[in-house]
Amino acid sequence: MDGTATQTTLVRTWRLDDGGRQTMVLAATADRLPQVVYWGAPLPPGENLETLHAAHAIDVTGGMLDENPDLSLCPEAIRTFPGQPGLILRDGDGTPLLPKFCYVSDKATDTALTLTYADATSGLILHFDFATDPSTRIITAKTRLEADRPVHLHWLAAPVLPAPQQSVEMIDFAGRWTGEFQTNRTPWSAGMRYRENRTGRTGHEHFPGLVVPLSGCTNTQGEAYGFHYGWSGGHKMIAEELPDGRRQIQFGHAARMEPRAATSFQSATLYVTYSAAGLNGCAVSFQRHLRDRIVTWPQPDRPRPVHYNCWEAVYFDHKLDVLKDIADRAADLGAERFVLDDGWFGQRDDDTRSLSDWEVDPRKYPDGLGPLIDHVHVRGMTFGLWFEPEMINPDSDIHRAHPDWALGGEDQTLGRQQKALNMGLPEVRDFIYGRMAAILAAHPIDYVKWDHNRVLPMPDADQTRGSYALIDRLRVDFPQVEIESCASGGGRIDFGIMKRTQRVWLSDSNDALERLRIQHDAALFLPVAVTGSHVGPRRCHTSGRVFDISFRAWVAAQRHMGFEMDPRELDDHEATVLREVTAWWKHNRDWMLGADILRLDSADPAVIAEQQMTRDGDRFVVFAGKAGTSDQIAPRPLRLTALDPDARYRITLMNRGTAPALSRGKPALKKDPIEVSGAWLMHHGLTLPWNFPDTMWVLEGQIL
């Protein structure tokens, strides 16, 4: 990175490069806040940045000011900016503040840039922090505000970036319980797309991410820009097109999340990237950055274990002999970790009581958890345990003793018969820590499923910071324990919570068809290694649909594999198939868990397909899921991506034995592996056998 200032022209410029994929150029006139005047494909080293600053300026015509206000890193209302400002705050007495920031200093290294601006009259200092990562191709950005006395913050955006003019639409994310990561494609138009999540957690409803594709962009080709705001509380996104045609992207905490006046505030980290390789370029950068830079692994060299979770087998009906039997069966199927879910503590016979009473239920476990844990260990599995630490039932010993510990009013609407604990109170965090630490210290537990099953009564940044502090404290004292972030499934998934956890429960839906779509769209941000996916019951408990064991198993094998059903329901055929797929996953996990997920462009809308490939491209697996009935009779060829066109690859259809009787032809892949060029695979594509809906073809590829 470099920064220059020329006094004769009163222009300051800075340049960020990530070593080959993108360049971002910032420039400022005189002492004004800088704006991004270029962000995209890498520029030559000798590019004149002052010329870019001058050439970036748009014309002035009738009905406009004599000079266009800058779309700066923090657009300022006092400079007549015509759109949404990047900062809204009031003085301690409630008086609105309209600061005008001026240059103070800059500090640049090869991979980092910090810019400092101040408004001496208002006693405010604004810092912008940027960093590049040449390996993951992610640029991180953060805004920090300091005041010389307490002020009230309404809105603080992370560094504000322009959106490309060559885009006709944006892609953001909606969702619901058991239906996370639903993509919205919204056309750009004059005005603002404003999305705010005030549920107090990341939320099923609005994942804090945005992808802006340029015209003609697909999964595998074209240009795109990706954004992710790494914060686990309420958040807000603004995508605005100004009357002059310029576009801005703002991300920050939800408005009015800071309950008290303070002297310092900061945004969460904004993660951004530019791609010239379609949506996959953004996806791979986010996947790699999360896996390689954000997550910290308790035992990095240990293979990721196959899960078994007992929730959909027994729910709250815990009987030691039944759980031991289930553990035996799970181990026989290939499970390597047994997770005891909700129902082991207090008087927890249903979801109406005992949350926060984190002591083992002596009715269900008269000798404590030891006998079950010992049995699990004898079967070669490690042991995990469910908690919901931030929640409390009114019908609990702790609520009766400390009703003031609950967040929100006494007459609030309950969610799942529970309230949230006030995580901003140190005494609450100390209590939860004490109860959890006692359990973790008394037993060899290597995994915690950390749940969060209701939205908050109001968004409050202290709640999120308090939750972070509790998790951080437990991780320091119990570094061997891996943590899964679950919030009724995918309600708390973001890079902020993932700094503290190692796995996400992507959705409470174990419906393989729904999972196929959810996993596909979540792959725009999430890698294989952190994304839990389980083989559910024959009849799905959340949708009522029935799927063949092969489809259920292969969908789970696309991510961090596990089981979540009653293994006593399996017939011999189902058990055999599940063992085979699990064995395949174990055999391949060492390379798959570090692979890039590349979403494929399918010519058949009924096919949802992806290619998981090693970083050097020597090995890959293709999962081609058929999510519906095709319009045409025969499958359309499926093009692969990112291969060496001159190399030859050996392609093997791994599950060709599952082809149905109605598949009567002789496609080459049904009989033997084929050896073909990367050019053919990318331009013609694989011709797959016919199959029913709700099935999956799995193909292994290896360079020769």
C-alpha cells in the first residue's frame, strides 16, 4: 500500500493491492475525507492516481450543485451529501452534531492502511482501518469514532464503498426458520434499498451479506463484488443510488443499538472482495478467509469427526439405556462424536422450563453424565453437550431468584417460552460461566452446541459484546472445546461469531431437498469445514417429506457430515448405504475440508450442482443434485469450471450403481471412468445418466 500527497494540486491518494486480483484507490481533495475512486481488477504499478482522481469526477449540469459532494468513506451531511450520511450522532445533551472532518494523518504498510481525520470544533476523531490479504483476496475495513466527551450514536457505517455502475441488480439474503439463505435479486433503481435486522442476532431473516454482480455475471464467469458485515447483533444495510447515478453501499450495526452515551464507538469489520471469476470468485475468497483467517481450531491437525446428534431421536425423553443403545448404533454407522442435546439438566422435560438451571437432572442421570460419557468413549467417540447459555425460562430456579437478570420488560412476549438473559451485566456472565465451567471441568467434553432460540426484545450492542466476552472467557479456560453456533439453525452465522466458534448449524431442517438449496446458496460465504450437515430421519420432522437414504446421505456428505435421526429406524439396506457414504466421506475429508466450493452454472434449472476442488486443482468432486423434474427428457450436459484446459482428467461416477431401471441407455460414465481434457469438461460438459428427482450424482475427478 502507498499514500501520496501533492500540495500543488491539494490531492491525497492511497492505493491498496492484494498481490494480483484487485486494486482499490482512495483519493481526497485537500483535507476532505477520502473516497474510493477505483476498485476492481488490478491496475499497473505506475498508474497515476491523481489522474484517476480527476477522471473519476462526474460532470455538473442543470439542477445540480456547482460541485458534486464526495461519496466519501463516511458521507457527511454538512457537506450537502444528497444521500444517506455515514454518521449520525448527538451530543450528550441531545443536540444533533454535524461534524466536518479534516485530514490528520495516515499510516501505510504493505498490507495495512489507517487514515485519521478530525473535527476539532466537535471534538471528534474518525479512523478508517484497511487491510489486504494476498492469500484470501479479502480486504477488511473498519470505522472507529472517538469523542472528547460522551456522545449518543445513532448510526456509524463501516467504510462506505461505491457500487459499480455496470450492475443492473444486487443479490442479498432473506430467510426464515428451516429456510435460510434465500437469495433476493433486486434491480438497481433511483433511491435506496434499506434492510435492517433488529432481532438482536445475525438472524435467519437477513444474513449480513451482499453480492453485486455486473451485467452478464454467472457463478463461473463475469465480474462481481462481495460484502459481508461480521457482527452477530442487529445490523443495517443501505444500497443507494443517488440522483446523479452514483451508488453507495453502507453496512453497520442496527440504528440506535448503543443504549448509552460513550466516548468511543466502532463498526464491526466489513469484509469485501472483487472477483473477475464470477460469483465463485467472491465465494472462494469468503470461504478461504473464514476457514484460514477467522476460525481458530482447538486441534488443527485432528480430522473433523463425523457427528451424531441425538435430538431428533429422543428429544427431551432421556433414558440412559436408550442413549447407550443409540450410541452403539451411531458408532457402528461411523460416527466419531456423540452430542447430547437439550433435556439433560434441571427439570427439562419440555421447552417451557429450566433454561439457566445448568445442573445435571438427577432423575434422568442419577449418577451424573459420567456413565454415558464413559460408554461413548468406549465406543471410540468423543462427547459433546448442548447449552443455551444466553436464555432463561420464567419457570426456572434462576429466574425466580433473579428476575432482574432477564432482558426486556416483565410483560414481554415470550419466544419458545423463554426470555433472553441480559448479557451486558457482568454478574449474569459470571453466573453462566460458573455453571458451564463446572460441567466442562468435571467431564471430558470436547464440543459444545451453543444454541440461541429466540430473538431479543430489542437490539442492544451490549448484548452481543457480552455474549462474545462469555465465549472468549470459556475458550481461554477450555481451549480444547470446540463450539458450534446454532440459533434455531442458521440464526447466528457471521464472521463475528465464527471468530469464537468452529462450526455452524446451517439450518434446523434436515430435509435433504431443502438442505441442497440452502447449502448451495450459503456456499457464497461458508466453506465445507465449518458447515454442519446431518442425515435426518426417513420422514423429515420439519417438512414431513420422505427421501431415499442415498439422497439424504450424499447431501450431508457435501459438508461437515453427521447423523441426526434415530438409528433404530434404519433397515439393513439403509444402514449399509449410510456406512458406505460415511466411509467415502472419511476417506476424502482431509482434502475436501480444505477445498473450494465452486457453484456450477447448470443449463437445467432442476439441477443444483457444485464442484469442490483443491486449491491447486489436481482433485475435485462434483455433486449434482436433482431438485425437481426437468423440462426435457435427457439430462443436459453439466459444464465444470476452473480446470486446466490442456490437462487430462479421470472422471468416475461414484454411485452409478444407484441408476434406476428407467435409465436404460449407455452413457459412458455408467460403465467406466472416462479420461478427457479440461477444455472438454468446461465447454461441453459431463453427460450424466437419467435419474429421478430428489437424487444426487457424485463424480470424482483427478488430474492425470
